[in-house]
Amino acid sequence: MNVQKITDALSNGLLSFPITDLDSAGNFDQKSYENRLDWFSSKEISSVFVAGGTGEFFSLSKEEYAQIIQSAAKVIGDRLPVISSVGRSIPEAIEFAKMAEEAGMHALLLMPPYLTGCPKDGLVKYAETIMKNTSLPVIYYNRGNGILAAPEVKELSDKCENFIGLKDGTGNMQELNDTIKTVGDRLVYIGGVPTAEIISEAYLAIGVNTYSSAVFNFVPDLAIRYYKALRAGEKEVVTEIIKEFFIPFVNLRSKKSGYAVSLIKEGAKLIGQSAGEVRAPLMMPNPEESKMLEGLIFKAEKLAMN
């Protein structure tokens, strides 16, 4: 798959981030995961990001990562661009990138370094080293302890030809707009805050046409309906869906750290597409919160038909 096809897919269309399936013992469930990927790829999406933040990348072993990317290559093939995450330390990132190349992944999502606070020149060196040790196109995830401003993004784009995209995880529109105006169309820009739909109108206003949709895991029809309404300028539909679903969902998500992932897994369970539970330190929602989520899913099914 050539780079142009990948960037076209990342520029327009809904980006999906499947959760990672675990069995009752907490082990990776490959068969269930492959069924999920098959279900995902049958929907109106433009690409699939495996082992992402929603997929609990930082909780996966190297062996599990290998199984995930092999499953993605097997189930999706070249029907859609498949992007897998890399990150943690530089040696791990390079090792994971080589595994992704061999498995047939089309691009990589470079996660921020784990835990340690970093100077910006160090972040550029971190990203540059990893990017120059892979032949795959790379999207940099600008989030957490890995945030780059416009000058650093420009520097990295000048140094690394295979740096093709920036995924924003900050929600800082001033900084993102500065980066877009500074770097221009050299990169593809993707919305990547948790529940990105909540600020998708602001993203669109500065030229970010698409975003990662975690809720696609349990309300795919609503996620697609919302994205289409957003791109078509159907303001009344957009407003209604945000008011009736996304604002209450974000309020529920705010009840505990990590719920941006935990609620997604709970939602999948509630619609009969269980992927097991999250791994510690994340925690699943309590019964009351699950009931609230169930009510939102019921509401989402109605909104999707409007």
C-alpha cells in the first residue's frame, strides 16, 4: 500500500481504534480479537489502528503485540490501512517497528515516552531515532509527556521523510493551529483527544477533518452518523448528538481516571461484543455507572437513525 493511499485514508473518513480482547483469565483472546477486526472492517471506516491507547498498548507484552499485528494483517490485509502503535523506550519502539514491518502493517503510531518528563529537544531526538529505524510511515501522537510545539514538529518533519502525520492528544487549538499553519500540508493532522467527537467542530474549523473514534467500539452506527453529519455541515444533527450522547458520556468518563478506555470495554460488553476487562491499573466501571452507560447506548441507537 503506497503512502498516498494511507494519507488519503487518514485525511478523510472515520478512524477506528479497536479495544484488545482478553479472556476471563486476562489473557489475549486472539479468536475474539479477529472476530472484532472483521466486524470493524465491515463498517464505513477509513483505517484501523491496532494496539492503540484504546487497545491498552502500554499493558501488552511483546508476544501479545506480535499476535495482534499478525491478526490484523490476516483479517484486514490491504483492504484498509492498518496502523499499529510503537513507543516506550527507543529499543522497544525499534523492535516493535520491525515486528510491524514483518507482519505487514502499513504505518505506525508513535506513542509518547512512558512516564518520564522530557525536554522538547530530547523528544525530537527520541522520535527521530525511531523514525529513522523503520521504513514504515509514522504518525506522531502529540500527547502526555511527549508534546511537541510547532518548531519541533517542523524540525522533525524536515529530518524524517517518513513522518507523515500528527495526532493531536492535547485539545489545545491555539497550539495545533500554530503547528498546522507552520508546517502546512506536509503532514496529515488527526484529532486524538479522548472522545474526540466532543471537540470535533473545533478541529474541523482549523482543517482537521478526522479523528479517532473510541466509541465506535460500542455505538458504531452513531459514530458514523455523527461523522457524516459533521462533514456535511448538518449543525442541528451534530448539536443534538453532542448534547444527548457525547456530553453525558464525557461526564461519565470524567468520574475516574482511565475511564476513556474502561467505559469503551464496558460498552462493548453491553452490546454483546465483550472484549473482557481492562488490565490494572485501569479499573472497570461499577454497576451504577454501567447502568448509566446502558442508557446512553439506548439513546445512541435512536440518535443514529435520525
